[in-house]
Amino acid sequence: MNVAAFIVLAGIIAGYVMLDGYDLGIGTIHLFYARSEEERAASFRAIGPFWSGNEVMLIVAGAVLFALFPRAYAVSFSGFYLPFMIVLWLLMARGMSIELRGHFQSDLWYGFWDVAFSLASALLAIVLGVALGNVLRGLPLDHSGYFTGTFTLLLNGYAVLVGVFTLIALAMHGAAFAAWRIDDFVLCAKARRAFNALWILTITFFVIVTWLTALVHPIIRSPALWIAPVIAVAALGGSRWATAAALRFALTSAFLFFLIACAAQTLFPYLLPAFPIGAGGLTISNSAAGTTSITTAVVATVIGIGAALIYATLAARRILKGIWQG
């Protein structure tokens, strides 16, 4: 059941990266590919019906971590306390920029929230990537499994590189979504050009980060573990030559999903490995809730996520149908 709990948690995190990833990506490229007021307004409208629902997945991930692996939850939230506070402030800045931008007709007002939206989106992608990089590299944990490092220690070279890679990959994902979702022909063309440039950067950083990860963390322990990396590479390659915008976005989504799967299988059975790798840490065994608790939590989580996915699918179909008919 602990393994099932680990898979459920990894799946929720992958879902968050796919869903909130595209509106973080659009925010990252917002100031660069959309230059006029009409184009920037269209950029905001593209994510308007979805962004708040996407961010719910981040809350769900925290709640599921607490329910399934309470010890890992306690250590991660204490060790990453300052980064988590930064994440909350950035989430608030993004939400305010989306909701408040259209309340007043003023170029100064529009410009302020455009910059706030773009900066908050880019910084949020970097912070989340740095957090993932530190988990893959290993955290400074004592013999009891508690965090003993500092915020500056988290800003190591490997983690920062993973943060930059996350920024670029999500920006590419956002460009793919914009090219599919926005009706304006000129802006769609700009989004496609941005996607092509970001695709080159993404595959370059993917190779570099994969190589460095192999140095700091043993990756391949059986041939079966090649499946997720191969699918991720195939999806990334296919997205470059996909002619249909919807297919391109689906492939970038698959790339991000299997990228998280690669990270999960690299970590398994650890949730928070100690630095250096091999020095212990929190695993799915020593940080899990009791058998009854984890069984109940897994069943409740699967049912809840299933219901949420059904609702989200039906809501998205109604929204997109209304847009296409309009």
C-alpha cells in the first residue's frame, strides 16, 4: 500500500505540473510574445477559465502528502519553510494580476499587472524547480531525518540548474497552449515561434540535467526504468514536428508527465533522500502513516481525484465548446 501511496502522490504532482504548468509558461513568456494591449489581453483570456482550478492540484498535493506520509510532510514544510512562503506570495501575485488587471482602463495599471504576472510566474517556476532539484540531490538531514540546512544551502548549482530547466520547459508548454488556445492568428504565430525557440533550449537543458542527475543520483537500476525516459524523449521530439496545435500541446503535456515519472522512479523508495545520496533519509516506509490510515487515505484520494477529473473534463468541454461556437 505504501508503493500505491507513492504512485498516487507522484501522479498528483505530475497532474499539477501539466495543468498549472501551461499557465505558468504563458505568464513567463507573456511580456515577450504578446506586445500590444490586445495581444496581452488575449493572453490573459487564454488561461482565464482554468488557472484557479489548476492551482487546486498544488493544495491537493500538500494535503495528500500530509495524509499519506506525515513525517515527510513535517520535514519538508519545516525545511522548505521560506521557499513555501515565497511560493504563497507568488501565487497571490499571479492571482491578483489575473483578477485585477481588467478593473481599470489605464496603460499604467495594465503595465504594472503585466509585469507582476510575468515575474511571479517565472519566479514560481524557478522556485518549484529548485525545490525538486534539492530533493533529487538530497537534503541535509540529521540521523533522525530532520532538516539541518539553511536557505542559502538550497541554492546550490545543481538545484538552480533544475530550476532554470523547469522555467524553460514550462515556458515551452505555455507557448504550445497559447498556440492552440488563442484565436488571434498573429499571436498564434508568435506563440509558435516562441515554442520553436524554447524547444531547442528545453532539449538542450534536458540532456544536461539528465547527465548531471546521473552523477548525483543513481538512475537506472533495471531495464524497465528506461520506459518513462524514452516516452518523455519521444513526446518532446514529436511536439517539435506536430502540425496540429492540440497534438503539440498534448505531447508537451506527456513530456512533463513522464519527466515527473522519471524523477519519481529516480527517488524511489525515498521521498526525501539525505545528502549525499546513500546516507539515508525518509522513505515510503519510515515516513508513512499507519496501515489503516494510509489505506483509507489512498482510497479516499483516488475517489476524490477521480471525481475531480470527471468534473474538470466536463467543465473544460463546456468552456471550449462555448468558445468554439462563439
